[in-house]
Amino acid sequence: MEGLRRAERPDPQPEWHQVLIRIRAVSLNYRDHMVVIGQYMGGAVSRDTIPLSDGAGEVVAVGPGVTRFKVGDRVTGTFFQVWVEGPRTKFAPALGVPLDGTLAEYIALNEDGVVAIPPGLSFEEAATLPCAGVTAWSALMVLGRAVKPGDTVLCLGTGGVSVLALQFAKAAGAKVIITSSSDSKLDRARKLGAEFGINYNTHPDWDKEVQRLTNGRGVDHVVEVGGVATLARSYQSIGFGGKIALIGFLAGMKGQQEPYALMMKGGSLHGVGVGSTAMFEEMNRAIEVNGIKPVVDRVFAFDETPEALRQFAAGNFFGKIVIAV
Amino acid sequence: MEGLRRAERPDPQPEWHQVLIRIRAVSLNYRDHMVVIGQYMGGAVSRDTIPLSDGAGEVVAVGPGVTRFKVGDRVTGTFFQVWVEGPRTKFAPALGVPLDGTLAEYIALNEDGVVAIPPGLSFEEAATLPCAGVTAWSALMVLGRAVKPGDTVLCLGTGGVSVLALQFAKAAGAKVIITSSSDSKLDRARKLGAEFGINYNTHPDWDKEVQRLTNGRGVDHVVEVGGVATLARSYQSIGFGGKIALIGFLAGMKGQQEPYALMMKGGSLHGVGVGSTAMFEEMNRAIEVNGIKPVVDRVFAFDETPEALRQFAAGNFFGKIVIAV
Amino acid sequence: MEGLRRAERPDPQPEWHQVLIRIRAVSLNYRDHMVVIGQYMGGAVSRDTIPLSDGAGEVVAVGPGVTRFKVGDRVTGTFFQVWVEGPRTKFAPALGVPLDGTLAEYIALNEDGVVAIPPGLSFEEAATLPCAGVTAWSALMVLGRAVKPGDTVLCLGTGGVSVLALQFAKAAGAKVIITSSSDSKLDRARKLGAEFGINYNTHPDWDKEVQRLTNGRGVDHVVEVGGVATLARSYQSIGFGGKIALIGFLAGMKGQQEPYALMMKGGSLHGVGVGSTAMFEEMNRAIEVNGIKPVVDRVFAFDETPEALRQFAAGNFFGKIVIAV
Amino acid sequence: MEGLRRAERPDPQPEWHQVLIRIRAVSLNYRDHMVVIGQYMGGAVSRDTIPLSDGAGEVVAVGPGVTRFKVGDRVTGTFFQVWVEGPRTKFAPALGVPLDGTLAEYIALNEDGVVAIPPGLSFEEAATLPCAGVTAWSALMVLGRAVKPGDTVLCLGTGGVSVLALQFAKAAGAKVIITSSSDSKLDRARKLGAEFGINYNTHPDWDKEVQRLTNGRGVDHVVEVGGVATLARSYQSIGFGGKIALIGFLAGMKGQQEPYALMMKGGSLHGVGVGSTAMFEEMNRAIEVNGIKPVVDRVFAFDETPEALRQFAAGNFFGKIVIAV
């Protein structure tokens, strides 16, 4: 990982309305991987930027005017610094790019860009939430129709967003269908409550399998992390009024597509861009009430960061990869 | 129960788009009680009306044009005959009043006013759903904001609507607070998943207890079956954006009230009037996916109908009272 | 137009819940054009089908059981026979394909698939509404966020759907930007209230012009009739939370596209498939209250039907082409 | 007005993220009246508080960190300091009580609690908006179902909220029914576009008149400023799915009421508590696009403030009373 280098910098000090956090754990997202290999935004990211958006730790100092937190509180930062609440109405910069991120011992953040860790979660578990968790929550519960008991949710793959979406969907009383190229990952998903797993190697036309498993009704929600490369099959997978939450482009940025199936079914496609501090807190209440434990596939030590990124790039994980700081 | 008499009538025949149902179980609702004691609509109900809105059974014949059901299907009738889907836009007559109801061996209903029983439910369990179930579902999931994981729901009492609301709220990932005058009923509610029970005899100011249990946040939803007599405390129980679903007036029709707490909190009060066939089917999917078993307190034989009504009137039940036909 | 032939058939008779309508005017839609030239559904449409979905006339007879209409009522048929209300939950057949359509002297329709003509509209004006009007209404007021005063709406082109959408958007208090290849059509649109017209020949990168006209805010709603060929620019035209209503594919069925702009903006794409009887009635109230007059470009006589279709195919119209029957 | 006294205080200085505004006009609201006569919150308001929530003026200085405004900008303050966006989730203090208000030459406000005046409005017109305007907007367009073209809106009385609601409802394409005890005020309302006026002295059972004027359909929205004293008739005035926005208690705080009509109609009651900065800006866009001019009944000089309050208390106005500072 030549894109990474270790650097010493002066510890940040909390300014007005800022809290200083001692980072204890961080987690990896696809965007971090792209940044480190120099492919994010066409490689335009400064090589001096501290990477990673997701981190959890404890408050070790508070700046003037802070009212929401005190020293000793266990917290995570939010992805955007700061989108407080309501629908997104302006660009806010994100941790990791363009702002310095969480792969550091200390970070100073505005208190409105910080949330308390739900009781019962470790720092490692909490570190999985800022990007993947809030994205999954927003996709299922905020944008377009919300998941309700009895709905069917289709999760593509078993990465961080998809596995958290599976957990949130189960908490909301839905039935879950999940896809993977690995039968053992499908088994893990079933243990988390997924009713059905589809191996997309065995079933390259997995949309037909989705229709079969739903008796031709189609699903109500798709957590679409693949982008246009999978979107055509997602359009075929939904039922009347089905919603596709467009989250990523893991399977490639470009491709033909014919979105007309949306017209026959009154379906919709919603772009998801993580979420607000208020959504994060709402999600944390759901995690607490339902006793949800985010799935940490493996915890690497800080010195193993390059190896952690390699495992991430290879897709050798289920849920989230975490680094203890 | 002098309001009741047994009568022989010719068996109904299914007309165009009707199915003929052999009733196997019926359940009691407050409205049925009011009808039988002659107090519904000021006593204006014809004494020849067959009472009860809720019944489950099997299809024994289908009329011309029927496409949704076939002989042998296990079904329940819907409360309104017929409100198919969408928001309520016109008056539709209900079973039991003014239409002949379900306390009979056979009933012929339009196929759009009939739904399939979810797999796994007995006739007795299914008979609890048409009025109380659809009302609870509509209150929590259709009108105003829908319950989502992490929300807090307050259920007043342990009658049919409240206990089904408790079960739906748990399926939706919410925390539940329930009230009763009986500690043993509160225990039963806790076994169904309620996090907190409040005995309103011990705590006549139960709204303060609700605020205490929610750390001053208030609840997100109230299932209000008491009417104006309890509404003042429901207004005090909600938090910001809280929703009160107004379902009944078990505690009395009249009273002073000051709804201004709604203004401080951006809260809302929604009148619930059972629901549509589409809502019923949606609820049934939730029941199936979440393995919900409606609580049947006791099953009476057809001949014991007067006794069943007496027990109902006395409030000696938790969930629903059912009569096998 | 070799796809058309004149035929004599027995006059239909109104059956149960049907009304018999003497058709007085019909209007043309893109789908009708595709049917007549044998390209709809890959040419699979029976050549014996009476074409056209949209027609207006008067009730000349009512079948048994009819309660909503009486002889002499001025009515239009609905596109689907029958989608009564609520969101779309099942396929209902449409007039023109696969059902016999409105290019006839008489048609018998279920009363739930018929709506009253708003006071003040001629048969010719009313005939423009079933497909194009309900589609525009659904796109703006039903699916996703509804247009509200102060919003900005982008209408692509000046065909039937776009011009009705312009009129509905103005009635709803919105600002309208409309595109065309013809400056004279843009002038007509401005006379109907459009604030801005963009000639997409002069501005092939019309999305940039949209951003300029909105001071970089982007629009809140796009009435997307072009399909994937224009969708890439529609994605660029919206602002935060912007909604694109996907209605047609006039500019071609296939193409590359990258929907990721939706992610940055929290935008959404909604498939529109005309709408229900209830939406039609809702739209008619809006037409009545706001004195909206649908734009009839030209009325052809029944014998001129082939010429009407040729003018339609050539795009020589603004709003709608109507045929008097 | 012994409750008022003139005082000299040091001019405020803009601190971090504050702008200093030279107030040019203020408007009166019912709450201000209650404060001045010492009856607000049981008289608990400090007599040193500068009253009034609503003011407009120009920015004369900006504090450190300010990005949204510059010297010379024409602005109004928001009612709450500060509720930025999204639904209300916490208490924010309001201008006038408990914070010092706008009846002053200068006020320093956080930039997030300030909005630009729409082009074309005078300071006097802009001063009508912070409380009454945002309240009317929230009541019609934010809480519960939003007004859409063809809806019918009932406005009670001709005070600031009701007249602005009338204007917003017309901009949204709705039909408006308005009530008053004065035929000349009803005439003024008709000139602003109200279709129907009801004199509630002539028609004390004005709900019946509402039903008559709507052919028994009832209205879709009620702007309820009277409180429980009028609420019983508001419940009778709505149609299916009708929404009552509870805004005030001008007609008295207490009274019997039976909200059960909500159950028959699937109606709802929503508490309105002004609104956020984002809602204010949204409303301002609607004002600009639709050329709305708030109705200023009369402008008093600063020295005439006691007389302005007396006229307000006597109800001798239509729309808003303004004081030039």
C-alpha cells in the first residue's frame, strides 16, 4: 500500500463547539480503498489527507460552548461534517476526503458531527456505523417508502452496507433475500436472519430467482450497491411500488440500462448519500432497542493497516473490516 | 343477553363476485357489545341484524365471476364491505351494522371484501383480525408516521386492539409501554415483548410515568382507545412529532380537553376507522413473516355467546374473546 | 396508414355495472402511434383491436347496478380498466391495447373506469386527459414529492404530457422551464405561463442552461418523456432532493447512463404509468378550480384519422391532437 | 399600555456567526399582545424583555465566521433562534419571549436564524412573515398532507395567519372558504381570491354552511386559529382525510369536545408551532414565484406602538398590523 504513509502531526485542539476524540477503532469502506489506491475523484485527493471516514473513540477534551458531550463520552464521528438534520440541502464535506479523516490517534470534530455510541456496542462495533450503517438506514428507512413488517428486502452482496441492511430489515420485520458469490457467506447471512440466499455465480440471472422466491410478487426494496452493472436485474427484481436504493457502483460505473420496468410497476430509484446526524441517532436507537450487533469480520492492528486494506480489496470479508487504533 | 336471539334463516347463495363462507370462528369487539345491549347509534340498529363484524371460515361455494378465491380457501371477511384500497374516500357499510354480520353459519361476501388467512393461523386466531387487527395495523403503520425500529409505542390497555398493536410494534422493532389496571395482564404483556407496563391504578398520572420511562423524550406513537377521558394524558405522553391514533372511546365519550400540547411538540391526532382490504393483506404478510400469533384469551362455544358477551363486558380478558361457530 | 381500417361492428350493450358511451372526441398518444404502425410490443397487437385509449362522450345507456352515472352525463373513460384507487398493485388492462379502445362510435365501460368531465370543458378538451393528463398529474402530484408553490419544474418538449404538466405546475404555484426544438413552440409555452424556454437545438447541453437559469440550484421536478437518451441530462438538471418522473422514451429506448448524480443530491427517479380513477377525479377538481383549458392543437374529422396520425408522427403539434367522432 | 416602556440600551455587537440588523419594521401577533398585557405564560415573562418576534431590516455588520449574509442585505429574523431544518426535535427559544425581541433599533442574531427578504417585498411586508407567514406555510404545506391544486381550504377569521394562508392556498391552486364576523372583511378576502366567505354571526353553525358550499364533501384543510371553542365545528367541516392545523386558541382555551368525527373520516389534527429556517426560505420562494404581497392593514409609527397594540386587541384589522421602526 504505497498510497499510505505514517506521519506524526501535532495533536489537534478542540476549538469552539468542538470535541477532541481519542480514536479507538476505525472501519474500512470502499471509498477509503479508492482513496488509498489513488483512484478516488480521478486521483485528485491530496496525498497529505488523513484517510478513512469512520471512527469511534472517547471524548478526551471539549472546546468552548460544547453542550452535547463531556469528557469520557463514547462517541463516533459522522460521515459529513456537518449535515445536522432534514433532507440534504447542501454539500457538506466528508471525513477522509476532503477533510482529514479518522485513521489517527486524535481528531477534533464539531459537536454536531458527533453521536453517542449505543449502550452495549464496543468501539470496534461502533466504528462500523458512520458510513455503512447510516447508508443502510437511510436506504431502508428514510428515502422513499420505509421498510415495514412483511416487506421483502433484497440485499446485494455481503459487504458492510448489505449486512447492516439485512440486520435493520430484520429488526423492521421484513423478509430478506441476499446475494453472494460464496455459499459460506450466504450461510452466515442466513444465521443473521436472511430467509433466502442466492449465489449469483450459480444463478447469474438472480433476478429470476428473486421472482421465483417471491412467487412472482417481486421485492419491495433493493439495496443496490453494484451500480449500473447490476441495476438492470434490480429493475427486474422489484414488485409494484418497489424501491431501489442506489448506494454504490462496486460492479462498475458504466453500462447500458433500460429503466422502463419502473414505469410498469410504479417503482422508484433513490440516490443514497449516507445521511445526517439525526438519522445516525435514530439508527442508534434502533440498534439499542433491537440489540443489533454490527458484524465485525476481523480486527487488524494499526500497524496492519496495509494488510487490512488488501483483505478489503480482495473481498475477503463479511460485514466490516475494523482497525484498532 | 336479551338483545340476542337465535334465528333460522335460509342459507345465503353467492351472487356475482360473491363467495359463500362457512363461518368457523368469530370474535367480539366493543362495537358488537354496544349493538347487543342496544346502545350503538342511540339504539337505532334493527333487532333483526345479525351481529358481529369479525369472522373466519372456509369458502364453500363461489358465485359467477369470482377470481380471487376457490372452494376450500381459508378466509376472513373484511370489516367494511367494501373498501378495497387507498385512503378512505367514501362510506362503506360494515358487517354487523348495518349489514348482517358474522355470528351465523354462512355468510356470502363480495370477493373484494374477503382475504386469505395467513398460513399457520387457526380460524380462532384469524377471527381476531378484521376489526382489531386492521385497526391496530392502520394506527401504527398506515396513518401519519409509521412505526420504525427504535420508536417507542404506548398502548393503552390490554384489549384486542392494544395487544395486537403491541405485537405489531414489536415486529416493527419498536419499544412498547403498555397500561392496565391489572398487574397480571401487564405480566402477560411483558411476555409478549412489552418493555414496560404501567398500572394506571397505581399510577393514575400515568403520563408522568411515561415521561419518566422515556427519560423525558416522550413516546412516538399512542394507541388511544380511551377517547377524551384519556386523551389529555396522551397529549402529555408524546414527544416531538408524536402521533396519537384515536381509535375508541372506551373510557367515555365526553370531556374537557386542551389539545395545545400538540402545538409545542408538532404532534398529531389521527382518527382511525379500521382499514381497507389492501391494508388487511399487508398486515397478513407481516403476521406471516414475523410468525405473529394473535392472543385468543378464551374460546366459547356458539351456545355460550351470551356468556362470552358478559365476560367481554366485564373486561375479563386479555387480547380477544372468540366464539367457535 | 395501412395499419388502420374502418369496420362495422354491432353496437355494444352495457352489462352489469357498465355504462354505454357515445364517443364524441378522442385524442392521440405516442402509444397509439406505435400500435398503428405495428411497433408496439414488437408488433404483437392484434390487428382487430380498436385503437386509442382516450375518448370523451356522453352516457347513452346504463347497465344494471350502475350508481355513479346516468344517461346524459358527459364523461371520459380511464386509461386502465380498471385501477380504482391507491398505489398500483396489479396489472389492469388498458384501452386501445389489449382492450378495444375509443376510436369508435360507442364503447361500454365499467362505471369505475369512467369519470365525469369537469364543468366548462368541451368533449375535445376532455379527450386529452385520460392518458396525457393523468400521467402529468401523477408525475407532478402523486409520485415522490409533490409540486408545491415556489418549486421549479422542468418539462421536456411540448407534447401532450409536457404541456399539461406545465399547466398543472403553474396551477400549483411552481416556476416552469420547458424545452423544445422550436422557438415558436417555446413562445406558446411562455404564453401558458412558462418562465423560461430552452431551445435544445441552440443549447444541446440544455442541462447547463437549466443550472444557469436556476442559479445553480437545479430543478425540483423533471417531466422526463425522452427516456435514457435524455436522462443523463435530466440527472444533471436536478437539485438536492430533485425528482425525475420517467414517463416515456420518445428519444429512444437504449443508451449508456450513469445515475450516480442521484447519490450526490439525494435525488430520485420514479416510473410513471398513467394513474387511477381516483387520481383522474382529483386532477379534474384541479382543472375545475383553476380553470385550466387543455391545449388542443388541432381537431381532425373522423375521416381524417390517417392524416391526424401523420401529423402526430411528424411532431407537428403543441399539446394534443384530437379527432372528433 | 402600561406593560410597555421605552428604554435605551447599548447597541448589540455581532458575535461569532451573528449578524447585526437595523430593524426597519415589526409586526404584531397575538402572542405579543398576551405578553404586553402580562397574560402570557401566566404573567411569568420578565418585564425587561424586549417584546415582539417579527422584524425586518438590513444587515449593518457581520460577526466573525458569517458566510450567509453581508452588510446591506435585506433580512428578517426567524421566530425560533434557531431551528434550522427538519421536523422539530427540540425546544429552541423564540424572539420576544424568552429572548429579547424585535421592537428595537438593532438586534444581533445568529446567521442561521436569519433569512433574506424575497425580492419585491418592502420591510413592512416582510415583517409580517416570521410568525404568521411561516405558521400558515407550515400548516398548509409541511404538516400532514400538503395542499394541492383542487383542494378546498377553510380559513377561520381574517387575521395574519388566516389571510396569509388564504394567499398560499390560492397560490397552491386550492379553493378557499373563509369566515369572519364582518362582511367587509369577507369582501376583502374575496378580492384576494377566496371563493366563499361565511359570516359566522349570520351563520353561527358555519360548519353546516361549509358542508353546503362543498356539496357535502367537506374541506381538505382547516386553518384552526380558534382552539377548542371552534374545533368542534372544524371537525364537522372536514371531508374524508381532512386535516385540521391547530394554530391558536383565539376563541378560548377550554371547552368540551368530541373528536370522534376524525374516526369516521380518517381525519387528523396537527399542532403547528411556527417552523424552521428552511421552511421560511421555502415559503419565501413561493412568495417570490407567485408574486404574493402580504396584506399590511396599517403601518404605525414607533411612537404609536401602544395605539397599534390597542387596535390589534380590538380586532380592528385585516391581515397584519405593522410598526415602522
